[in-house]
Amino acid sequence: MAKITPAHHDSLTEAGGAIAKGQLVAFGTETVYGLGGDATNPIAVAKIYAAKGRPAFNPLISHIDSTSHAFDLGEPTLMAQQLADDYWPGPMTLILNKTPKCPVHDLATAGLDSIALRVPSKKEARLFLQAAGCPVAAPSANRSGRISPTRAQHVLEELGDCDDLAMILDMGAAEEGLESTVIDARGDAPVILRPGSITTTMIACSTGVMPTTPGKDIISPGQLASHYAPSKPVVLDALAAQDGDIMIGFGTHGREAVLNLSTTGDLTEAAANLYDMLRSADAQAGKRIAIAPIPEEGLGIAILDRLRRAAADRP
Ligand code: TXA
Ligand code: MG
């Protein structure tokens, strides 16, 4: 059974050693907790897919501690440089063409010529990446298709019985609470493959080019319809709880509910609370989770993206 260990100098050194041995380490970031392994080691990467029960065609993000390390692995475009200057370290993942010397294994990129790269802003996360000394492949540390973890305790609940998981580094609650914005930065215009807290407007300001979203056919492999799902069914745009519902309110809608993403209607607070509240609603007695309307603007776009998948028909 993996243990939760506070992130401090000694435990970070120990975690770096575990990664070098091909074991897995769960660690915090500002978005969600990640399940990390050496991205250059196919055995470590295979352990990640096995622990999550993840379809092997779904490529992983490689995490590094600096922009210069990122651009050793992926060919920087002008657009990527602008975005990296403005939003790295931070909750943004860039898709770039792999460099010829990129040591990340094909299993981590699912055999694509491109690579997903992220420099997280949480200080302890970057100390962990320095201790690892290699690119760390890390999807969210949950079983495939389930709610992403925003606290060390959530990781323990999801993956605590995984033999390959050497340790869970406790880095506190994830401040942002939603996965990074994924941007394909290879072409003429940025393409948002997954919305997040780096918004369309922020990307347009940084690059001077209005981002697009992919057509149905060229969607990011991870954008499966049902995802982020609690075990109970989820209904959206609920104005009040029906019989047997556990209500999650937002602003004045569902004021009487115990769970409210943000009583003041603040989308940043709502994003940070989202996965934790979905988990606690799922653990309560009741048939269904009903969620109050969320405005589809700014960070609300990313929140609704996740909620629609949580509410989608299950495979
Ligand atoms: O905030 C985050 O991004 C978290 C933390 C741990 O960093 N990680 C995360 O990883 O959400 P994951 O594996 O759950 O999501 C990675 C997304 C998937 O939708 C995947 O399909 C996409 O990135 N992706 C990875 N490599 C890609 C590539 N080469 N081309 C297009 N999409 C890619
Ligand atoms: Mg995920």
C-alpha cells in the first residue's frame, strides 16, 4: 500500500531515486495530482498505463522543470516561445514536434511525432522534477475515466493499492483544480485541444492570433466523451434538487445545498472545488448528482467541458 509522505528535502530525494529505479511517484501540481514515471523508460511508462487502466493510444504529458528543458524535447515555434514566456511555469501544456534527440519513449507519446510538454508552477513539483532528473510522464493520478485528484488523499483512494506506486508526495490541495489547457502550438494558429485556466483570450493576447478549436475528427486523443466521471449519474443545469439528488450549487442556485462550488459565483473558486465536491457528492447516499447552471464564459468553459464529460453516457 503506497503511503502519503509530506514533500520535503529528504522525501523529494527519495522520490527522485524511485523514479530512477523505474517506479511510480504521485505528486502535486497546481492543476491536479499526477502519477509520474520516467518518460524515457518504457517499463515505467507501461506501469502508468497499467495502474490507470488507460487505453495505450492515449499519449501522456512529459513534465520538466524549465522551458529550456522543454525545448530540448519539443521543437519551439515562435508561438510556443511566446506562450512559454507568458504562461510557463503554469497550467499550460504545449504540443510540439519532437526534436531529433528527444529521449522520451514512444510509449509515452503513443508513437506520435508530437510531444505534450508542461512546466508546472507549483514549487515542490519542480523540485521533484529536478530530483528525478528526467522528463516525467504524468497523467492525472486517477483510474482512467474517473474524477481527477486534487489532494493526496484522493490519490490514496484511487491508486493506494497499486504495487508500482512507491510514494504519494503530499503537496497540499491543488490551487487551480482543473487540468492544464492543452494547446497545439505547431501550426499557424494555436489550437485548443483541452480548455483550462489559460483561456482563449489569454492565448490570443500572448500570440496575437485567435486560437481555434479542433474539428470533431482531430480531437486530442484524451478527449473521450465520458471522462472525469463519478459513479453516480450526473445531471447539469439543475435549478433545484429532485428527490434522491445530491445537489451541488453555484452562486444563488442551490443555495440550500450543503455543497456549493462558490456561493459568490466565483469561477476560479468553483474550479478549485469542482473535483473535491464531485468526490464528496459521490460518497453520499443518493441516486444522482445534480449540478446548478454554470455560465459558459472564461473559466466556466473549462468547468463545463469537464462536467459535460462527467454527465455523458458511459461506455
Ligand atoms: O494538468 C494536467 O495537464 C495534468 C497534470 C498532472 O499535469 N495532467 C493531465 O494529463 O491532465 P492527462 O494524461 O490526464 O491528459 C493529457 C492530455 C490528454 O487529453 C492527451 O490526449 C493529450 O493531453 N495529449 C498528450 N499528448 C498529446 C499529443 N501528442 N497530441 C495531442 N494531444 C496530446
Ligand atoms: Mg486525466
